[in-house]
Amino acid sequence: MAKAIEAYVNELRETRLWRSVFRSGTGATNLHRALAVQQNIFLHLFSVKMRRAALQFSVTWYLGTLSLATFLILVSTGIPLMLYYHPSVPQAYADMKDLQFVVSAGVFLRNLHRWSAHAMVLLVFAHMFKVFYRGAYRAPREFNWVIGVVLLIVTLFLSYTGYLLPWDQLAYWAITVGSNIMSAVPLLGQKMRFLMLGGNSVNANALLRFYVLHCVILPLAAILFIGVHFWRIRKDGGLYTGEGKTHE
Amino acid sequence: MPEEKKPDINCTRRETFVKLGLGSLAVAGVGALVSGSEFLSPNVLYEPSPITNAGKPERYPQGSVTADTKTGIYIVHGPEGFYALSAVCTHLGCLTTWAPEQNRIACPCHGSKFSVEGGKIEGPAPRPLPWLRVWLSDEGDLMVDRSTTIPARQFLRT
């Protein structure tokens, strides 16, 4: 059975259709494997080769990959949630309750979205600490550390903007308190708060602005910087595997 | 016909066009930045009016503290007259509550405490609760303006 499937897949990979999509060929040589990565728009961000040591659990604890995994879960659960959620004052709370009690699988998607959001913040912090304590931020990887800091801030803002969307008491007062903390910034604070909320208080404009930030602007920023972050791993000589091991 | 004089410039035609192009891009960029930031700042706000009609003063018996959670104000009928306090905590903007058994105003968020005249008893609030402008309308209604603060201890006597 397994042999038959393998033969079928191999046959499939020789077809003209398959070859028109994946042009690197089907050989099992290093060249073919390298081409398969290099000629794929998604995979070409990564190195075509990596050190065996970099794949060990102890090197990274896979925290970066796990952060990406939670981000992908958040995107794929967030988009379906958008189909039932209206970012308006009279409807937002009721829509959230509908997702919990009326929509089929709504409670699953909402809870998965919420738990993944918590997990992502946790994992991103863990990833940062791991990189810091192993010294993986040092030259030539300093710039990728900076990109990582940007991604941490984007993650926290995604978390913060998402917090308002249920439009319950917890959300309302959390954003009231948070936006008042922002207004403590010298000189610009009041103006920043006004622009973020689109008014003087947490109201309809604030809900809409947070929705747009949460669903469009911040995810796009995250995807952009994640792309740069991964590409820089390759450009900076692969994952940091420890002192003296980077050039083995 | 006099001999054509070469204009005294020290840049080529190409450089001139590059400068012109970059210059107009810069002007357009600044314009987009200014109008973009103007766009982000709403010109009309559909927020509730800061002026509240609190009804007839007789509604508030002597010695009463009445919280209006909708507008975030206290209307107090003290021994020296009426006054209105903002119920919004000066720390981070939470809505405070009147605790009659302790004779004080308390914030549920971070534990700030205020006296019935708005004075700060306990932090983290940095300032006392502000006094708001109160007056009687022509119809004899008690009016409060949440956007205008007045110095403390200015009572309205009816």
C-alpha cells in the first residue's frame, strides 16, 4: 500500500502540470533539494541548508517557530470571526455573545483565538529571553534583534487592540486606563490619545479605529516584519548555535 | 545676431530634472503627510454634550451625594450648598463610586480615595477630584458643565 502511494506520488511529480508549478525537479540530490527551497516563494526566505545542530531542541526550544504557529492560528481564526462581528457600539457585544452561544463552532474559534493570543504573547517573550540569555542577539545578528523588538511591540499592540473588541466592561475600562497611560507621554500625550481613540473618550470611533488596527494595519505590519526577520536569519549566517560553532 | 551666451549654471540638464523631480516629490510628500495627519484627527465628534441638566435642586435632599454614572459626576448637597464633582478618577480615568458607610469616594481600579469634597485621601491619584461649574437654568434646573472646572469650595446656594 505504502509503496503504491509512493509510486503514485512519484508519478504525479513527473507530470507536466506538477513540473510547471515546481520547476526544481524531482531528484534527491543536494542540488535538487537546494533548488526546491530556493525556487519556492515562501521557502526562499530560509537557508537552503542548515546545520544539524541548529535543529536541536536545546538550541532554540523552537520558540520562534511556535510564535509563528500561534500567529498563523490567530490569522486563520480571526478572519472567520470577522464574518460575524460588527465593530459598532450597539452590535459589538451582542455579536461576541452570538459567537459564543449561537454561531456553530463560534465558541471554538473565539476561544482558540483568545488562547492563541495569550500563548503568542507568552511565546514571543520566551523567545526574546532565550535569544537574550544565549547571546544570539550579538553581531552579526544585532539588526535582527531590533526587528524582533518591533515584532514584540506589534504583538503587544495586537493584543491590546483586540482586547477592546468584545466591548464589555473589562474591555472598556482597560482601554480607558491604557489610553490615559498613553496621555502621560510628555507634550504629545494628549494628542496621541486623541488620535488613537478618534475622540476624547473610548467610544464608537475608538472601537472602529481599534478594529482597523487589529484586523488590517497591525497584521500587515506583523507579516512584513516576520518576513524580514526570517530572511535576516539566512543573511546573518543561519541560526545561532553557540559560541564557536557558527562557522563549523 | 549677438553671440549666444551660455547661461552660467553648473549643473547638467539631467541633474536639473532630477532636482526638480525630487523637489516636487518632497513637496507632495509633505502635503500628503500634513493632510494625512489632518484626516486622522476628527473635526466633528458625536460625543455626549458636556452640559447636563440634573433636574430640580429639590431632588437632592440636604446631605445627599448622588452619583450619575452616565455622565460621570457627583451632585452633592452639602451644608454650605450644592456642588458637582467629576467622578472620573484623576489617576487613570476610572469611574469612582460613593461609599456612604465610609463617607468617602473610592476608585475600584487602583484604590484611590477621596473625601466628599473631592480632596485626595489616598493615592495613587495625583490630584483631587475637580469641581465642576454648576448653575441654575432659567427654568430653575440644576445644570452641570463637565468641561469647566472651578476652584474647590465654590458652593451654589439656592
